[in-house]
Amino acid sequence: MHRPLRRTLPALAVAGIALATPLVFADSAQAKPSGQCSSVGVEYSTDGGHSWSQAGRIGHPYTKFVVRLTDTPSEGCSYKVSLASYATQGPSWSTSGTQTFLGWDTTTLDDKHGQATLDVSSHTPPCYGQIDLYGTGVKHDGITGPLPKYPDAVFPKDLITAWNGGTACAPTPPVTPPTVPPTVPPTAPPTVPPTGSTTTTPPPVTTTTAPPTKTPASPSASASSSAPAKPTGSPSAPATAPATVPSGSPSTPATTAQPVGAPSIAPASTTPTGLAFTGTNGSALVEVSVGAAGLLVVGAGAVVFARRRAANR
């Protein structure tokens, strides 16, 4: 009757140890990265979140945007979105000329923070202007990043939507200098001769003009004056023909199309910074671990009890 018990109890102890060991150490194992980050969809609202759009152009200089991700990104993946305002020299991309940076706002979106508000209301273009909503965190102010400039490049990259337009600034009236009256030189008083003195007026000088001398006409001068006029029938030199552009090398004009954004943004990093879950159920793991630990204690006690009974015999 005691022999089966002696064999069963050590077996239970060994089973308890084998079951508890992997479960106890499973929870402390390090999780592995979830993989690569990828592009996600994005949309924006210009009315405080009441309506949403993915249009690549806007027809009004909105300066406050609510942006949100339309896809759920992987854990640890982040996405930058920025809003910038510029003053331009014309109402379109092709006439924007030299742009002047006015203001900028940026935010970071991820799986826990999928919506944010960007605001450059204090930097509204006063006349002609451009507003860009784009999917990077670069500040295109001409210092950190290049300014938008037609037609060299369309900055910024990863454009979501944009606006060009406005009206010309009122011309500044010219400044008229104050009128200065002309300076009148003082008039000298007439000189009055002293009393008793006699003023002698010199007699006028008489000039004798000699009669002009007649010069006989030169025979050569007479001959030249009577020479017949040169005939005008001689052909003139042919005009230079305009340069002809070879047909094999057509010119490539710069595009005048307005840049159109896309409702997608790339991640700020291709590798997530967080770690993914291993998929283990935490509560179930605790319950099984407690049960295995209890089984381990029971088995160890059974071994001690069996050894004591064997020693007493």
C-alpha cells in the first residue's frame, strides 16, 4: 500500500517542477520588435473637426487645421505633420516669385496620439501668399530647410494640401518732400556820390567795322557742287536671317501646374522604437504559475514525507 505512494509522490514533484519552470520564466522574456513602419493615410479638417477632407488643393487661405490618421499605425511608429505660411509675389505657383517665410507649426502623430491641431493664424499672408500642409517635420524657412521656389523644386515634400492666392498689396503713396521757398539774394543799395564831387563820364568808344572781303569760288568746289548725284539703285546688304532652333532638341518649359498633395504620409522612422507584445495572456499565466507552484510544494512535501516514513521503518 505504501509502495505506490512512494512512487507517485516523487513523480508529482518532478511534474510540478517541469510545469512551473517554463511558465515562471516565460513572462520575463524580452519581446521582439514588431517590424517596419509604413506609410499611413491622413485627412484634415478646416472647421474644427465637423467635416473632413483629403483634397490636394484648397481654395481659401485656411490657417488652422485639425489633422488625423486614417490608418492605425504599428506600435512605436511616429508621423510628423507640419503647417507653414508664406508671403509671395503672385497669386499662383508659377507667379509666386521670391517667397517670404511667415510662420510654422508642427506635431507628431502615433498609435496613441492620432489627432492634433495645427495653427498659424497669427501668420496669415497679408497680400499674395501660400499655405502648405505637409507630412514632415522640416521647417522650410530658408535656414533649416529650403524655401518653396518656382520652378526649381516643389517644397515641401510629402505635401498633403496647399493654397496659393490672395490680392496685391495696396501701393504705398510716394512721400512728397516739403516745399522750400526760393532764396532771394539781398539787393545792394545804389551808390550815391558824395556831395560836391564831380563825376566824369568817359566818352563812348567808336568801333569801325571793315567791310567783308569777297573770296572767289574755288573751281573744285564748283565742280563738286555741279556733280551728278550718286544713283540709288545699288542693292543693299541682305538682312541677317534669324537663328533657327534645331528640330532635334526641343526645349523643356517649366511646369506651371499647381502642386497637388496626397492623403498619405511616410513615417518619421522606418523602425519602430517600441516592442510588440508576445501574445501571452497575463491573467492565465499567473493562474497557471500559481497552480504549478502549489503542485511543486505538494510534491516536495510528499518526497520529504516518504523519506521520513522509510527512515522510521
